[in-house]
Amino acid sequence: MAGVYLDTSALGRVVLDEPDGDAIGVALTEFEVVVSSRLLRIELHRLGLRTGIASEEIEAWLAGVAIVPVDDAVLAAAETVSPASVATLDAIHLATALQLAAERHVTSIMTFDTQLAAGAREHGLDVITPS
């Protein structure tokens, strides 16, 4: 399979050992490339701080994810990406995923956020929500 964009709502479930964490892990192995924004690192480390998960454990979960920087082009795209219902940080994820899709690095996004999923579908990305 081609690449998948990984949103924090998906990997966060794995880190927190939520019931669908195993299904997410299995689904991720089906992709040649798993990629996300630098924002994923920030959000997961913040999650670790809130929940007492060590930074080293967070880094272990991030090891298999190709991280792309948040640059001015992504931030500019996030300012206006539709739909308007997508929250601010999720707009950065969506803009990053769309940029990667335009470059043919990903064809889908793994997310459990309903607004982000709707935005991804609106732009033609497949949405994956393993359970």
C-alpha cells in the first residue's frame, strides 16, 4: 500500500493503550510509509507530560513515523483550508496531508477526529479509522 498520513488522534490512542490501539498498530503495518507533521511530535510530547508518559516512550512510538517540518507554505494553506469546521491544529495536519498527497507521498489519512476526517474526505483523501 502507499503512504498514510498519521494524525495525533490515532497514534495518541496507541500511546494511551486504548482498546483500539492494537487495531491501529496492525493497520499501520500495511503501509509502505507512515508520515506526519512535526505537530505530531509536539502533541504527543504534550500528551506525555499530561499523563506521565516518559519522553523516551513517546520517542519510541514516533520512531516509525517520517516527520515533515511545518513550513510557511503549510501554515499559509492551513489558514484557508476548507472546511471551516476543522480546528486550528487539525488544519495544520490537513494542510500537511494535502501537500503530501499532491506530492504523491500519501493517499489516505488515519484519524479519529470527525471534523478532520470530513475535511480529508472533502479533498479526496481516504480516511482510515481502525477498530
